[in-house]
Amino acid sequence: MKELKKINLCGKEVFPLFEGGRGVNVSNGETAGAWAKEDCVGTFSGVFPDIKDENGVVKSPEILTKSRLDRHWEMMDKAVDGCVSQAQIAYEKANGHGLINMNVLWELADSQYLIKNVLEKAKGTINGIVSGAGLPIKLAELTSHFGVFYYPIVSSGRALQILIKRGYDKFKEYMGGVVYEDPWFAGGHCGFSNNDEVSKPQSPYEKVVEIRKVLNANGLNNVPIIIAGGVWSLSDWQDYIDNPEVGEVGFQFGTRPLLTQESPISNVWKKLLKSLNLGDVVIQDFSPTGFLSSAIKNTLLTKLFDRTENQVAFSKEKTEEFCEPVPYSQNVTYYVRKEDMKTVNEQFRKGHTAMSVTPDNTLIFMDIDEKMQNMEDIKECCGCLSACKFSSWTTHSPNYTTGKLPDLRSFCIRKSLIEVGHKGNVLNNILFSGKNAYKFKTDPLFNKANLPTVKELIEAIRLGQ
């Protein structure tokens, strides 16, 4: 097997092995510090991280204010404090080794505010900012102001070229790398381009070569491409190492590090990962971000699939087409097509007697408790996304609303990720995961009495295991 040698990254010699960002409380200061300590690149998530208080206790911040706008800014300021706290934990654990990156969902509400304030307060502890899920156009300008490197996540050379033309060309010296994230195999939000067919996975090789051509054409020949999404073993990626078409290359591991001793996810979650089969991870469009995402199919996703598949069109007025009345709980009558009454009656027989109107003028069905919980979640919204289809929050409007109805074919992503991270409820919350998670079941590294440490995982990765 070809040896993956150290490279000069951001002015430091490190192995080009990256920890994935992995969202709320899944990659944190402890995991990032453990990766950096092995002369690799650790990454903690900048999305709603836990905070270490004055007594050294790490806990999830509670939002106490009442109005949605006040809750939003309380959440953002506590997120800044959490990021600074996690950066310090990682920095101390790394003990001068490797690099520490922070991953930020670009479509997080006020993501630029978060990055700016974290870098001001965490000087010297963060080496790079990784960002995707949307085009992070201002990322280069933001990070370079602090002498911090940036890593845009893209799924095509075209996306990278857009970023370069719209500002990155002015801050080339701080481009640490470009993350190519395979949308068919990555966990979490998937960056499909308009030309991609979700049902037809493509080999990443051509896209990686396309990105290299864009980099070279813009004088960025030495900038490494970090391959992410579906990376399990380096033995699967030998054609990419020491390949002049690909150039300098690194690899990001997101799914495999979930089962390490340092991983903060619950034992229930870890046990579930070891039981998965091929096909248990699915790509779906339930995320309130509007992006497709990859997650383990559980009770939550099953309900959302059922809710979406059994929605019916309606009219508020009786017409020749929409002629069958459906009684509504608020004494409002909706009319559906005659052929859709079978679906309506079937949903009612299942106890899904609470209905909701979607932004697409369809009716969806759920039980009363589910609808009441959804209404409560919307009431407790903190405005965590730049635009949320579940709560109708947006930062792009003077009155902070999309002007659309809340879409109950989605869910509160912030609440769900925090609950699964801290309470271990793996059935009724979103479990983002890469497509290769089924490999845990047969990977000998995870079939021992004890889970491997990050150090042991990295040693296995370097050996091609």
C-alpha cells in the first residue's frame, strides 16, 4: 500500500488525515484534540457546542429568553462561548501537535457573526475554518482577516470556480484546502449539484480531477484536495495518492470515528451503529434547511416518509375535481379528490386525525400528540438556520419570516440533534450518518471487547486497515 506521508499544511507538517465536522456535540474539543495529538487534523463542530462552565462542567446551554429574536441572539452568543470553550479543550489536549479546525454550517443563521466572534475570542487555538451546506462566499475574507486558513466544502469544480471568482482570489494564501464531499456517501447534509442524479452515484475521481484543474488554473497548485464522504479505509483510495491528476490530497473521516472511546455519542447510539445493514442509511429531504441529507432510517424518518407519501391535494372551495369534504378540527372544511378519500380514511383509521396544511397546498396527517409537539417546537424556535422551512424563520427578511406556512413534513433540527446527543433517544431524532456505516458490523477494529481509541483508529487508517 502507498504510504500517506506528512504534508505542509497551514505552515505545519501533519498527516493529511482529517476528522469530520459531524454536527452537534458529535465532534467536539475532546475528539479534535485527540486527532491533532496524533499529528493529524482535528475538527470540532461549531454548531450549538457545549460550554465548559467556571466549575469545569461541560453542558449544553439552555436558552432562557422568551421572544424568538431574543432567543436567537442568546443562542448565537452562547454558541460563540461554546466554540471558544471547545477550541480551548482541543488546543490543550493536542499539546502543540497537529492542527485544530472548526466546522461551521454556512446556512446556520448568522454564521458569519459566529465565525468572526469565535476567531476574535479564541486567538491562537483555531488553525482553520471548514464550511459548506451552501456556498460560503465570505469565508475567505472572514478567516484571512485573523490569519486563519479556510476550507470550503464543494461537490464540483464549478462551485469552487464560483467561490474563487466571488472573492477567494483575493485571499489565496489562506486557502488551507478544498474539501470534496461525495454527496452520495457523505453523512448529514449532501451537496448535490443541479446535474447530479440522486439515484445514480458517480465515481468521485472525475470530480476530484475537475477540482484540481480549477485549482491549478488559478495558481493554487499546492492546495490539497480533502476527499470526504464514504472514506473508510485508505486501501480503497490508492489511485488518488501520488497521482499527478489529483495532486496533493488528504482524506476526511466522518463516520468511522463515531465508534471510538473519545466519541461523545451515547452507548445506545454506538450499539445501533454496530447493528446496521446496507440500505439502513437513506438520503431524504426532510431537513428544514431544504438540503437533502443522509441519515439512519428510524422511527422519526419512517413517520416523515409516511406523512409525505400520504399527503393529498385539497381545495377550500368545492369544485368538480375537489368534491369530497374532509371535516377539519377548526370547523373548516377542505375538499379533496374522490380518489384521495381512500388515503384520508386510511390515515384516520391509523389515528392520524390531526391535519396540517403544507406550503404546497396539501394536507398531511398525524396524531394529535405529534401535532401538539410540533406546535410547541415551533413556539420554542431559536432561529438556528438562515431559513427554516419547519418554523418559517429566516434572517433574510425584516420581520424574520419566510412568509410561508410552517412545514410539518420536517422537524426542529436543533432540538432533535441536541436530544440525541445528550439524551440518547435514537428512535425519534435525526441520526445523520454516512452510507458506509453498515461496515461497522464487519470491521474487525470494532468487533473487539473495547472500542478503539482515536490513536488506535488512526494507526489502523495509516496501515490501510
